[in-house]
Amino acid sequence: MRMRTLNHEPCYKSLLFAPGWPRPLKEGQYMRRINDEPFNILTNHAVYSRDVFRRIMPNDTAYLAILREPFSHLKSAMNFYHLRTPRKYNMPMNDTITAFLRQPRFYEGRYRSRRNQPFSYTNLMSHDMGINFTSRLDTEYVERYVTRLDREFLLVLILEYLDESLVLLKRYMCWDMEDILYKKIYSGSYDLKRVTATPELRQKHEKWSKADYILYRHFNRSLWRKINMEGQDFWAEVRTFRDMHARTTRFCNSGEGRENQTARLVFDQTPWNQRVHIDYEFCRLLRSGYAPMRHQAHVIRKSRLQGLHSTAVGTATS
């Protein structure tokens, strides 16, 4: 997903991979500022702490996050982090979700105590939003905390309604359509994805991951409340975006977008976007993922530092 900052200035600095995570970010875990300039963007795995970010980011920073339905998040996390393996939870391979939710404290406690781990793989959303693992079952505390998050965040996107969330984000940030085009990664099938959330399993999961459910339900309602304030043309814009996204995906996955450096896909101007040109370079960036962009940020940073050094030397010798 290509994004620009609130003030549309270029991002010259890139934070290290997963800075500080799974603990709050500390000084020394991110690149040093150039001439004490503020950072333009922080977009990575990080534990939310308003006090920490306030010391790093400008006062007018727009805070954004994304949540997903908690049971689907549980399945994804257990698959991605290989929680069934002996090295981690050592759970039975058959009917893993049921086995875990039958005694989550047993499986989590054994691994967390061995690793001195401050978080739970199966309560990741609340952890990343700054809720301590030991406080996740305190309904009153979590609800107060979530109310505060609602004041501090410009928008919390919902994965199940990603297109609607992105169009709303585009409107809030005064972006163009090309700024919210995205490519799905890690979207393949896996065994746990087919597990059905029966009422019994969902009840057990909500008992274990109460904070995640409170977060998701609150910001899902908040998203739709904000959408309903946008007027009927919002849905026409969503349809336009979905058409652009589908056509861009086909173009970038085809031989044209992958091999032909002169190929172009052009979208005419609409009430919601300027004329858009999708080309080989755009497709390359869309496919590139995090590592190449991080490398490019390092190159830009090095170039800026060399330019500042050259200017200083020229001034001193003139």
C-alpha cells in the first residue's frame, strides 16, 4: 500500500524493522534525526504508546491502526507464528483451535514464562494497541482505554472492510486514489483458515481475548458511524476504487506490468481522483514489499547526509 504523510512531504527516514517490538519503542531503536527534523512517518510493527510517539513525531501526526475480527486473527496468528509446533506450544496437530481454547492458560503460560515474554501471540491486537496482557480481562479498564484511543486516533481501519476503510482514509487525508492502491500478501490458504467459529469456540475465545473483542467491536462501530456521515457519494467512490484496484491488480500481475517498461494503464479523471497513470515502476513498487523500500529509504538518507556534509565543507572553505 503506498501512503503519503499528512503534509505530503517525502519520507527521508526509515525505522528499523519492528522497532522495539514487542516492547515500547526506545531511543536508539530508530534512525537518528537529520538536523533535528521531525520524522514524517512511522509505519511498522510497534507497540502504541502516546507518550513515546509524542517525543518522536510532530504534534500534528495522524495516528492510524488496523484491526481484524478476533477469531480470524487467532487462526492467522497460530498459523503465522507456528504455535502448534513443539518449539512453541506443542499442541496436538488435529483440532488445534479447540485444543488451545480448552486450556489457553496452560499453553500460553508455559511458553511465556520460558521466554519471559511480555505479550501473548493470541492477544496481539490489544498488546500492539498498548494494553498490558495482565489487564486484558479488566472490562472497565479496557473500555476506558479504548475510549481514549478513539480520541487519539484519526482512524482505525477494519480489515474485513478494507476498501471502505481506505476510501474513508483517503478522504480524511486528502489523498489521491493511487495512494490507497494495494497488493495483498500472505493471502493464501492454510489449514486453520477453514476452522469454523462455533458459538462454543467463540465464547471460549472471547473469554480469553476479551480486550481484542472490545477493541474490534468498538472500532467497527466507529468506522460505520464515520462512513454514515460521508453521504451517498461515498459508495460511488468505493465502487470506483474497487474497479481501479481490480484493473491495476490484473495489469501489474500480467506480462505488461511485469515485463513491459513502456506499458501504461490510464484511469480518467473522476469526481474523486485526478487522471491516474499506472506503469511498470508503479507495479514494481507495489510488488516490492518492505525490504526494498527500507533499502531505498537508507539510500535517500545517506544521500541527504552526504549532501549536508558537502555543503558544510563548501561553506567552511569558501
